[in-house]
Amino acid sequence: MTGPEVPGGDASSVGLIDRWRRRDIREAPLWLFAILAILALMALTVATNRSFAHAFEIIIPGITTTLRITLVSFVISVFLGLIAGLGRVSRNFVLRNVAITYVEFVRGVPIVVLILMIAFVLVPIASKAIGFANNAIPQEVRFIVALSLIYGAFIAEIFRAGVESVPKGQMEAGRSLGLTHAQTMRSIILPQAIRTVLPALGNDFIALLKDSALATLLGVRDLTQSARLYTGRTFRFDEAFLVLTFLYLSMTLVLSLLVQYLQRRLGRG
């Protein structure tokens, strides 16, 4: 006797379909659905509750300062990181050790301590050396300098890893064509290295955006400082910090999805 027939195919094909379905469920971005659900709940709360909406209106202007600090600091830190990263792989003994000293010094001190030291010690020393009054340097500029120097060291390691990931034969090929070491690095090695490090740079951009909240240490009126000032006046901590979490989570989620899209595009390439 044979078992009951399975509509649409035999038992083996049905089992295969079931396995595919289970695999699709396991590979589904459930984390994304969960985050989107949390964001939707937060947005609904802000839209329907008057006190949360008022907190949103007070805090949201700080996003301009947050984005400005993030973008300016990232551009400067990429420039510093590229120079320091090339110094890390340089054959010049002095340049290599200066770059290593810079990177290891920054990596060995907590970010909060570095921000305070750069803002209140190094920037005043530098401003005095070039003839500026100490109070002539805005706190936002001090914070951008500090964040750029800190992330410049982190990005230097990204560029170093990217350059070292390029096969050594590429350098030898460039030299065999009559190019100098600098020309080969600029025309052959760096284009390949930059393609490799783009996703990592995207991740550092997200990290820098989150660390921009430390601008509140210097009293810079970004999102976090706006929330702190609001709570200082109203003592409504629930409203302020839910709105603050909603804004940061929204920005970082969008950036994370863009980085993942970039990684997939580079992977296909």
C-alpha cells in the first residue's frame, strides 16, 4: 500500500519547500522589523502626546549642530587618518614612528578625557602660540578639533589595513612600469585600498555621529545638550530622552542600511 498522495507534488518536494521556508524565516531581517516597530511606537507617542510633541519641538533644532559637527569632523578625520595611515606603512623611520605614536596615544586614553584635554589644554596652548585669545575659540570648534584628532587615529588604522590588504605584487608591478613609490601608491594602491575600506569608513561615520553627543561636555547646544536644557527647566526626563533616543536611532538606522547596501554593491563588484 502506498501512502496518501500529497497535492502539488511528492513528499520529498514538499519537504524541500518547507526547508526553504524555514531558511527564509531564519535569514529574514527580524532585527530590522523590531527596530522599525520601536521607532513607529516612539513616533506615534510623539505625534499623539502633547508633552512629547513639545519636547520634540524644543530638542529638534539641535540636529543642525549635531550634523554639522559630524560632517566637519568626519571630513577632517578622514584627511588626518589618510596621512597617518600612509605614515604607518611608510618606509621612512621617522614618519612611521610619529604615526604610530599618534595612533597609540589616542587609542590609549578614554575619549572623554581626550576631549577635555584637547579642548581645555591643547587648544588654548595652540591659540596662545598663534596670538589668539583663549575665549576667541568657540566651544564647538574645540570639540570638532578634538573629535577630528580622535577619529583621525581610528581611521588611520582603517587605511593602514586597507593598504596592507592590497597584494604586494601591485607595488612591484607599478615599479616595474617605471613609477616611483609615491606614484604607485597614489595611482595603483590607494584606489584599491579605498574601495576596500569604504564600508569601514561608513561604520566609523556612524560611530562619530553617536560620539558627537559628547559635545554636551563643552556646553555645545546639539541634540543632547538641548535635551539636557529641556529637562533642567521642566524635569520631564521621559519626554526628553525618548525624543533624543528616537532621533539618534532614526539617523543611525538609515546610515546602517546605507552602509549595508554599499557593502553588497562592493561585494557584487
